[in-house]
Amino acid sequence: ELEALEQEGRDYIQLLDKAAGLRKNRASLAEWEYTANITKENEDKWIQIRLDISKQDKVAWEETKMYKWQGFQDNTLKRMFKKYSELGVAALPDDKYQQLMRSVSGMEANYATSKICSYKDNTKCDLALEPDITEIFAKSLDPEELKHTWVEWHKTAGAKARANFTQYVQLYNEAAKLNDYKDVADWWQADYEVPNFEEQLAKLWDDVKPLYQQLHAYVRKRLRDMYGDHVVSARGPIPAHLLGNMWAQTWNNIESFTRPYPDKKEVDITQAMKDQKYTPLKMFQMSDEFFRSLNLTAMPQKFWQNSIIEKPTDRDIVCHASAWDFYDGEDFRIKQCTTVDYEYFQTTHHEMGHVQYFLQYKHLPVIFRDGANPGFHEAVGDTIALSVSSPKHLRRVGLISGDAEDEQTEINQLYKMGIDKIVFLPFAYTLDLFRYGVFRGTTPPEDYNCHYWRLREALQGVEPPVNRTEDDFDAAAKYHVSANVEYARYYVSFIIQFQFHRALCSLAGEYVQEDITRKLVDCDIYQSVAAGNALGNMLKMGSSKPWPDAMEALTGQRAMKADGLLEYFRPLYDWLVAENQRTGEHIGWEPSKIHYC
Ligand SMILES: C=C(C[SeH])C(=O)N1CCC[C@H]1C(=O)O
Ligand SMILES: [Zn+2]
């Protein structure tokens, strides 16, 4: 009898899953149409389609409730029912659901179409984030130009989103409660399927903080050398607009004048790419070739037909890089406004990693076509990029020449990786600690900006270039806050990608612990079928099992740990400690003198 009931449940859920796949295909196509051509008409169409689909979701959800799946023997079947028993934002009544969609698409459109006036020519007011403002932050060494650009962007992309954001928080929390969560923070953390997720994030930060503080102290000194101590103090936070990135989330663009051994040959990948006439298409083809060299799957022909890899000139689109699964097993796309430089070379691998995950799990039921947890999806491409950015690989593809490894070159290389990977962690941690407080109500709207900057100063040791008030709303000047994209996934990714990298490098014979001829920093898994097969086997699991099972399959570990990252950067940490002692640099930062609460 129980067997028959379970078999009935299996037949039902397979039909439901197919129907759900068609709905997700329809919703993804409508979202693509809107974000690839931002018009009122396309926004209305996308909202209408999601409303329509939410009704069908609700019918399916009511049916699913009739099955006594909790008692089933088959764990995979139980997991499918458990996931389908959560309705999501469609649990809101239509009018509130519409309002929620409007507030998010309003913020996203504002972000995507925000323009500011140039510092050098205040009649030129068509500067967009990509590529114009990004280029200013990559190249300008004028603190006043950087300050102007920072302030103007935060005014148009941040402050203007405050009303929509406040409404979004209210409605999204209502949806959370209708799904039996306390609030959205609780809902977001449920995706990680561990009871103490927030404690785990805090533990990881405790493990990495000493390394970050040493790097922060060193960079603050080099910036003070560059700009003088009236611009960069000796013991305070670092002004956020001087770090080469609008959000100070990676500091790659200040490498050239802050690197430990400046007399070692300049490794300027961007210049080499330009000299060698790289195009966006070539960058994608090189990334595709890397995945194929691992015996993973080639991008299908529809990918090359349907993707948007350069910014169109005839319309507004959401430029922020994204990868798309249309849930029909054939249609996979990337949309990004590629520029030929090192940063987008990394981003291209990041996005191609998402698509490789889609390809590896496309045989699974639709409900399992997801990362083992959101951090896994963000880690795939970055893990490959750790090999691609190794000197060995860059020499292999001719982006850097000669220069055998010596101690100083290795420190320069670790520094270059560190101002990308280490400095990102407190930024990522801050962004969702802030939003957890917002969703829980411990950060009320009247304290949004004050709490945001208190966290950024405490964890990242940065300060705004000018005073801030609650007329500002600086958090929304970051894409993921305006676009309702959870961010702890990147914090998790930047930790676990080093666990993945270490495991893959072992399998590729590129890394042996304690063997100085096989160091992690110079590992390149290119063409390793053994590594590729292991990675593919983990990706094929999708979200069909709890993520510790997926992680164990690849790394032998069942928890996210900072040990991979700390081992990778160990030589840099030792060097920074010695260097900061030599220069007598203050470690850490005293309270900011900028007024923002
Ligand atoms: C490239 C993407 C799209 Se999933 C992205 O948002 N990333 C990649 C790394 C961090 C984060 C960011 O840009 O803030
Ligand atoms: Zn991503």
C-alpha cells in the first residue's frame, strides 16, 4: 500500500516538474526580453507573465499539499516534494505581488540607466557605469575626480532607490512570512541548509581577518605614499574612492603602483590583451576551450547565437554580467557588456562557469537544476579562473613572457591575487550583514545609511569620501541591492573556490602539500581530464543532495573552511607581517572622522 502511494507520488511529481519547466522557460524568456531591452512595455509584459505563472504555481502547490510525502522512503523523491511544497513570492495576493515586482524592476531600471556628468566637463552628462565610470575608477589618479564620480553615482543609483527599496523590504518580508519564515534573512539563509549559517560566516571572518588586516595596513601605506597623508591617514580607515573600484570590493586597479616589488617586470594583462587584438568573442572562445580541455562540455550552438557579449548601442540593457538557464536543456546564454581587459577576462570565466554548471545538470529534474548551494554556482568559474590567472597559464597562452619564478615575483603574484580575493571578503560579508539587519528590522529605514557605513568601517576599514546623511542610500549603489540578489553566495564562493582549487590541483598532479615545486599559487589544471571529471561529477549533482555531499565528492571535506585560502596566501601573509613591522605601520584602523551617522 505504501509502495503504491509512493509510486503515485513519483508519477505526479514528474509531471509537475515538466510543467514547472515550461513555466520557468516562459518566465526566463520574458525576463531576458526586459533586461536585454529595458522599456516600459517589456517591463509590463514581464510582470504580467509572472502574475499569470504565479496562478499556475499556486494550483500546483495546492495539489502537492495533498500528498503525504513526509513519510516516503525515497529520499530524492522526498527532497523534490519538499522543494515543491514552498510556493515562494507567489504566496502574496496579486496586488502586493505586483507592487513587489514593480519596486524591484524600478530599482533595477534606475540602476541600469543611471548616468552622471563628467568631472572634467560638466556639460557631458551621459557617463554610464559601464564602460565610462568603470574606466574612470580603473585609471584616474586624481582624488577629486574620483570623489566627484563616487558622489554622483551614489546620488543617482543609490539615493534614488530608497523609496522602492523600503517598499520592497516590507512586501518581501510579508512573502517570507507567508512561506513560514520569520523574515527574508531567514528565507535567504534556508538555501544553505545548515542550522548555524550565520555563525559559520562569522567563524570564516575570524579566520581570515588577520590576513586582511595586514593587507589593509600595507595598502593604506602605499596609498599614503602615493596621495600624501592629508588624503590617506596613517591610522584611520582607507577612503573608499581611492581603491580602484566603485564599491572598493576588489583593488586590482591599484596594483601597478602598490605592488611589493615594483622593479620586477610589470605584468599588465590588459595591455597584452589589447596588443594582441583580443576581442570579446575571443575571450569567450578561450574560456570555452579551457572547459573543453578538462573534458567538460562545449558551449552549444544556441549559446553562441543568443548570447549578448557586447553593450548594444541602440537600447538600454542591464549590463551587469549574468548567465541564463532557460530550462529546456538547449537554450543557455550570457549577457554582459564585455570590455577587453583583465577584469572582464575573469568575469567571462565566472559567467562561463555558471553555464557549465547548467550544462552538467541539465539532465536532472528542473527542481534540482541549481547549485548545491548558491555559493557553489558562484565558485565554478572563479575556480577555473584561479588556474587561468596563474603565471604558468598566462605564459602558456602568451599573455606574459619569460621571467622564471623567483621569491619576489611570487610575492607580487600573491599580492595581485590577494587584492582581488582577500579584500573582497569583508565587502561581501558586510553587504548581507547589512541586509539581514534590514529584513529583521534591527536596521530601520531611518538608520539604513548609518548602519551600512558602520558595518563597512568596522569590517572593511573603509570610509566614504565625504559626509553622508539619511538623504543618501549608498547600499543601493551596488547592483545586487538594487536588483534583489542575495550576496552571501559570493562570500561563500570566495572561501570554497580555494577548497575546490586545491582538490583539483591535487588531482591534476599540479599540487603536492609541502612540495615547493608544486605550489598552489602556480597550479594550472588546464587539460587535466582527471580534474575535469571530478569537477563534472560534482556539478552533475546540482541541488539533488545537501551541499556537504557535493563538497565531499570533490574535496573530501564536508564543511566550508578558510584553510584552502589561508594555505594559498601563506607566503604573502608572512611577507606582509614582516613588511608592516619594517615600516612600523599601524595594523587595523581607528574610528573615522567622516560624519555618516
Ligand atoms: C559577475 C557577477 C554576476 Se553573478 C557578479 O555579480 N559578481 C562576481 C563576483 C562578485 C559579484 C559582483 O560583481 O559584485
Ligand atoms: Zn555569478
